[in-house]
Amino acid sequence: MKLTAYSNFALRVLQFAALRAPGLVRAEDVAQAHGISRAHVTKVVHELGQAGYLETVRGRGGGFRLARAPETVVVGEVLRFTEGPFELVECFNDATNTCPLAGICRLSQALRAALEAFLAVLDGVTLADIAANRGALLERIAPRPALEMPAAGPEPEPERGPETGPETEPGTAPETGPRTGRGCPRGADAPVPEPERA
């Protein structure tokens, strides 16, 4: 047997309200503490308010709080509201049942007994009970401060290639020696002597 997400959210909302009672709680607080959607929390709060479990306050600085004392809100009662009829198997619904074994099936009887035992335990638990360890619960769901990022240091110098000599202006070639003419090294324009003859 597994409870629906809706029932889980409803119990978390009521527990949170019991922890903060008699103060107001924001939907954002519950969503952040339990990692669930704010939209889901808002829907649950609205329906719990209509059912008389919560009192909602609109406007800036508003929120919700318990409409009843936490010791009067029974968990089993809340689950009957959020889950509706506990139809564990098809034969639990007389209107839609098509099982030919209905009425004589011992499995069905055992499941009914198990469901009754399950609800009997929760009928003995109130919101005050599940919020009794208030200090530990509030510490666990308290907002955590954001981690501080280390300050960024100076950007590293861009890597350079091997030194090739002094930079030259674009479009010019590096000098290779003293020049005597336009663009020619010294001696480049001098006549080449003829080789000596034997």
C-alpha cells in the first residue's frame, strides 16, 4: 500500500503549520523545505483550507496557519479526506466490482483487516504527535545559507609563442644587417669580383 503524493504533501503542510503555530507559514517555505513544487503546495493549502484544517490569510505578509489545535487533528482523519475510499483491490468498490469471488474470497477479507489495522494506528496519531520533536524538525528544515564562492583571482597572462626577435610593423620584414641601399644589405649592390685565373 502506498499513499498518494497528494496525501504526503497534505501531511507535510499540516506538520509544518503545527511546527510554526500560531504563526503564519508561506507556501514557499514548505516548498523549499521539502523540495516540492510551490504550485502543488498552494493547491493543497487551498483544499485543506476548504476542509477546515487551515486558515489562510491573503495579501502581502499573508500565508496560512492551523485552523484547529494540533492535538485535535488526527492523521487517520486527514488521510481519509485526502485518499478518499481506500480501494486496495477491485472488490472493495461494490459499485464497480466484477470479481466473481466477491463475498467468499479470504484474500479480500485479509486485506480489509489489514486496512482497518493501518487506519487504527493512524487514528491514534495527531498533528501534535508528529510535531512533538519541534526543535529537531525546525533545525532540519531551516533554510540553508548559500555557499560563498571564492573570489576570482587575476586572469592569467595569455600564453605566448617562442621569442623570434623584436616586433616589426605590419608589412615589413625584420632587418638582417646594416643597409646601404633601398632594402638591400650592405654590399649586396657591389659588383661581384671575377674569380682569379690560374
